[in-house]
Amino acid sequence: QVQLVESGGGLVQAGGSLRLSCAASGRTFSRNAMGWFRQTPGKEREFVASLAWNGGSTDYADSVKGRFTISRDNAENTMYLQMNSLKPEDTAVYYCAAVRSKYSSASYSPDEYDYWGQGTQVTVSS
């Protein structure tokens, strides 16, 4: 059974940092596009960052560009989201996601992702 498990969320003051982890089990994702999304109550899931299957291309939402960094460790089958200079508007539940097909392109759309974690809460206080 394929599982993605996020960790690393929590409460942080504005200007602080957090690093989210997404540990995969049940299969490897070293050749799969992966991404991070976030959601707040009453709103649709929002794209945050994506990583191409070869790890050579990353993309970010304008709202996090220059502050967040997506990466992964294929040996650990784990993806990360380093979040710096956090703002109260970054408060959300953060989800990691992966595309089932190998060598696929990364996407902004949550509909293109097949596997999802359960989410981890990030709260940024002002």
C-alpha cells in the first residue's frame, strides 16, 4: 500500500522557519513528479511547489517564491519543503502529493496527482 506521510508542521511566529517532510512508503518516487499543496477552511486546495521527476526542475506559487524550497532525497524516499520568512497568510494544512506515472511532468493542478498525504497543520502567528 502506497502511503505519503507528512510531518514537521506546527506553530511558528511570523518570520520563522519550518521544514516539512513527506515520507513515502509502498513504492519509490525517484522517477515521479511530486508537489506540495495547502488548504484553508472554505477554500480550494492551492498549489505551493512542485518538483519534476528528475529533480532538475522546480516551480513555485508566486506567493512563496523566494521563501520556500522544495527538494527530495531519493535514498530516503522523502520530499521536503523548507519554509522561511513565514507569514500569517501561510497558515494552512499542507499536503504532499505524487504522480503515479514515472517520468511525468509536474503540475499546478491537484487533479494531476494520484497519491496524497493526510496533511500537516502549519500555523503562523503575527
